[in-house]
Amino acid sequence: MRFSKLFVPTSKEDPKDAVLPSHKYLIRGGFIAQVGSGLYNFLPLGKKVLDKVRNIVKEELDKAGCEEVSLSFVTPASLWKESGRYEKYGKELLRFKDRKDNEFVLGPTHEEMMVDLVRGRVKSYKQLPLHLYQINWKFRDEVRPRFGLLRGREFLMEDGYSFHSSYEDMEREYDNMEKTYSKIFSKMGLEFRAVEADSGAIGGSKSKEFMVLTKNGEDEIVICKNCDYAANIEAAKREKVPPPLKGDEAPVMSRDFFHTPNIKTIEELTEFFKLPSYYFVKAVAKKAVYEDREEIVIFFIRGSDTLQETKALNACKALDLKDVSEEELEKNGFVPYFIGPLNEKFNFFIDEELRDEDNLICGGNKKDYHYVGFDFKTLKNPKYADLVEVKEGDRCPKCRGELLKTRGIEVGHIFQLGDRYSKPLNATFLDENGKAKPFIMGTYGIGVSRLVAVIVEQHHDDRGCIWTKSTAPYLLDIIVSDVKNKEQFEFAENLYNKLKNENKEVIIDDRKERFGFKMKDFELIGFPYALIVGKSLKEGKVQLVYRETLKKEDILIDELEDKLREILF
Ligand code: ATP
Ligand code: MG
């Protein structure tokens, strides 16, 4: 490709609403252009990267035994009514009617359509398993489309659906997809983790999210320094925290109320009793919202911990948790700052790590009093649950390694579905005994257009994008320093033609622009390498620039061929 012919309107101005590097650089680098909220056009360079990402996904899925299809983007609403999702999905689902008043939706995901495609066509267990996927546009009328391609309304997604005759076989495919997705993201040159996702309160099915590690990610995740353990903060576990004081130093407490005038917070308590916060029971009060009522629920955790709201929500199986004011607590018979698990007259949950623990200081349920020496074994009907947020430095539940907190962006999701869709849609097959059974399904998705932004989010500097080799629009940018210099121009042209004939991914910057201007574009667009053909050509040298490090290397013309063979695969 010639720069002089390429449609690449680069710009120096950051787009107004852009806060993330990927959003800024993709627009400034002329990869994409916004047409409306959450809607983007892909320009030639953007389309090239999108296709490369798409091809990596396709290649690995085909190798893993999946078959590509393409489903209608416009979906009859009747299918969504059959599954029961038409009412439930909310405003993200764009609904509309055609001229004959038929109702439709723009597919945000395609479980219904895929089940409909398979039902009646796959009849016997002998035709299973089957894994069909597509790479197609989706529409979700997101409340807050933002960050450019990261959260669009229209976006390209790979969505796969597998059909099985048993749960075991579905689990086998789930593992197969975990491996395949891992290969896909590795091939793109991304650092990622497959994390255990929160699967909701009501015994949700197993699912894993693939998170690319970036400091601007929307999701907070916990990873182990030592092994492959990784989990969303909402689902992260840790090894039980050991007591900070051991042996003779461990506190032994009387079992009594203790006057603690105006001593309210954990900090004040640790100061007052001269003990680490580990030995105190913290009460966190919340108002749990249920379908038909609201109720104050107390969560008891160690003074050294913080409540993880999603875990708390899952424990009490509420729809939502709200904060409670001091007045509301008092009105309901609680003594703010002095709430303890001493009697079981109110609804409370206790963190799993406090199970059967003794020698703790908790609220005395009366003003200005704490209870010293509380023993959780004295409770008759304790409700224990995992309630606390994992902290940096906590120990890994798998290998005891050190846990770190980081942020990530979800690029893929694998999910064990079971018969959630096949049952209501009445999609069945005949098993070995000739009995009709609903398909057991798995579902899998990759955010293909999101990945274009994610790659930049993980690979950029303050000058622009740094594409990984497998995703770069072109690998090498041949920059002619002075196009009016005949010798330079001809050398560059010859090299360009030669590499192009070898099908190498090469672009030549043959524009009549200043050298500095061309270098700025190279840095902003982020091709992995530039080859500068400039003054030193007279001495038989050209200069190779590595975009990632911006390091420059003089190459002798005689050695150029070997060097290019090494870097251009
Ligand atoms: P998120 O939690 O980010 O909203 P999701 O759980 O709704 O994602 P899935 O339904 O699992 O997403 O969709 C599969 C993949 O599609 C996601 O892993 C993500 O990479 C991508 N994706 C989802 N929503 C968007 C969007 N609005 N814009 C771009 N990509 C998206
Ligand atoms: Mg998801």
C-alpha cells in the first residue's frame, strides 16, 4: 500500500469525549470515525485490523471443530417471546415493527435464533455434538455507550452455541473452548486471564470471563502472582487469614460487657483496646430490597475486612442493597456503632472466616458498650457466607501465593447453559432409548470489535498505538525521508515492490511531506517497524525503528535482507 493513496485522515486533536488512550488513538490515527452515540465507521486501517482479529478468531475456532454460520441480524420478536426474554431484557433490546406490523428485535445475542435453527433439523443424539458460531454485528441499546469501541451500541461479536446430549459432553466442550479462546488471545499478543465470574445468587451455571489486563479496565480482578488463579473481585476467594498474634501474644478475653464511651469506629477501638483490628467484629448494616419488601440486614465481618457488596447481595438473595441511615437504624431498634451478633433477634449474616471463632470484641447492642470475648459457637442458627473483599497481599486459595489486584476488560465469556433455552423453545433430540430430551447447551462469545480497542489499551505509549505483530494493519512502514532525492526514492520503491511481491505486509510513505510529519504518523498509527531511507543511504545504511521501544538501529544494506526476513513473518 502507498500512503499517498491511503484514506487515513490522521489528526492532532483528541476527540472531545475521549478519555481512554484507545479511543483517542483509534480516532486520531484514522482507524474509526464516530457516526452517532456508540456507532462507528471503520476506515481502511481500522477495517484491516478488525479483519485480522476476526481471522484469528475464525482460524482457531475452525481448528477446534466449530462451524461458521451467519444468522439474520433482524430477529422476529416471536422467538424472544418463546424464550421469555422479550419482556425481561429491558431497554437494551431494540424493538421495532415492519410495514405489516410484524414485531422484530435487533439481535443483541442469538441463543433463540440458533436454537430455532437447530430444532427440528438435528433429531438424533447421533448428530451431536454440534458447535455453530458466527461473527456478526450485534446491537445493544446500552445506557452509557462510551470509550469508543469498548462499549458501543453496534459491535462485532463472535457468538458460538454448542449442542450436546449430556452435561458431561457440554463440559468437555466448555474446556475445549477455554483452551481455544486462550489460544486466540495469546495469538493476538495479549496478556489476559480466564477469571471465575460471579454467577449470581441462585446457583448460577458455571462461567468464565476472559479479561485482558489493563489499568483502565472496567472490571476489578484478583490474580495470583504465583499460579493461574484469577477471579473477578465479586467472586474472588482467599485462604483464611491467620491471626496476627500467636501463642502467648494471642488475646484471651473475659466474657463481659465493657464500657466504651463514644468509641465507635474500628480505628477508635483498636486504639482503645490496643489490639489489631482482626480481633473486632465489624457490623455493616444494609437495607435489602426484595420484590415485596425491604428489610434491614446486618453483615458481620472482621474489623480488618471490608464487605464485598455482590457477595453480600448473593448471601441474602435480595434484588438490591441500599445504605441505611442512623435514624432508620434507631427506628428499627438498632444501636448504631454498637451492633453485635449477641442475640439472634434480627436478620444477620456472618463471614465464613468467623465460623466458630472465639475471643472477639463486638458491639454490645447498647449505647457505649462492647462485648469482650464473644464466641460464635454460642449462636444457635448462624448463617455463614463468604462476604469479604479480597485484598492485595491476601493468600491464593489454590497455592497460597500472593494475590494482587488489577483491572481488566472483558473480551470473552464462556458459559454452561444447560437447557435454559432448549427447554422453553422445545428443542429436543431423541436419545439412545428413543426418548425426546432438550439439548444441553453451552454458549461462548468474543467481543471482536472491542478487541481492536483492547489491543491498543494494552499496547500504546504517549505517542500512539503499538500494534502487536499479528494484529498490525501493516508490519513495516518504509519511510522515504526526502522523496525528491532520486536515490532514496528509487531504493525505497524497489524494496517496497520486492516485499510486496513476496506478499509481505508493507506500506511505503511516499507522500511529499516533511520527515518529522511522517514519523509522527508512524508513531500515532503504530506499525511495529519503520525503515527510514534517508541521508545515510549514501554510506550504504538504512535505519530500522522499533515502534514498541522507539529504538533505532543502523542496518547495512548488505544485511537488510536477513534482517527483514527475521522481523517480517
Ligand atoms: P459487559 O459485561 O462488558 O457488558 P456482557 O457480559 O454484556 O459484557 P456478553 O453478553 O458476555 O457481554 O457478550 C460477549 C462479549 O461481547 C463480551 O465478552 C464483550 O467482549 C463483548 N461486548 C459486550 N457488550 C459490548 C459492547 N457494548 N460493545 C462492545 N463489545 C461488547
Ligand atoms: Mg459477560
